[in-house]
Amino acid sequence: MEALWLFLYETSYAEMVRYSMWGYPIFETLHLIGVALLFGSIVLTDLRMLGLGKHLSATELAGRYLLRLTWVGFALVAFSGFSLFVAYAEDNVQNPFFVLKMVLIAVAGINALFFHVRVYSGVAGWNLNGAAPLAGKISTALSMTLWTLTIAAGRLIAYPELFWF
């Protein structure tokens, strides 16, 4: 794997991000915009699933409006995150906060898959004027927690010396 990290680090793309005056700041800005869209749309969906705004149709809110924002945010985060990663690939893979962030994203993804396969498939029963079943509430509370921790871990990537264990 070290050869892959070194290869990515040495690409002209990584050098552009790393050494150009505007490369890294532009990708950081895109990453923050993506995080805002991704996290904001997920939290709004999760709050609806927890019962806030029960008068709003869960399928209309989540499926018609917020899911698009979630995917736009995800695309921005993935593209800009990869760009930021390759600029310092070798350092990032050794950074405990980066590793933690990747683990949290993976767990959040598994949780989202569980929600969509097991909970959201029964949305017809609680779509309007209702909250998700207990499994859905647990999944959405876990979702908000995981994404909050992911953002915190991402922010702490700049401070690997703070990792205490």
C-alpha cells in the first residue's frame, strides 16, 4: 500500500494541489461546501425521521428534495476530499484522525444502508403524521452522531499530535 500512497503523492495533480497558491484552499472550500450540503441534508432527513415536522411527508422531503442535495454534497466531498488526500497521501494514512474519519464514514455508510433497506422500505406506514419505528429512530440518531464525529475527526486531521491513544 505504501507504493500506492507514494504514487498518488508524486502525481502532477497532487503537486498542483500541494504547491499552487490556490489549489489547497480551493479544495478545502469545496470540501466545506460539500460537508454543509451533505450533513445539512442528512440532519434534516434524520430529524424528520425522528418525528420533527411530522406533518411533512417523509418521502417528499427526503426523496424529492433532500436526497439530491445529499448526493451533490457527497460528490463534492468525495472529489475535494480525494484532492486534499493525494496532496499529502503518505502523511494522511499515518494520521490517526484521518483513519478514524474513514472508519466513521464506513460505519455511517453501513448505517445508511441498513436504514434504507430495513426501515425506509416500510415508510408507507409512517410517511405522514408519524415517526419512524424504533429501529429507524436509533439509526437516525446514530447517523447524526456518526456524521458529527466524522466532521470533528476531519477537522482534527490538522492536529495529529492531539491523538491521545
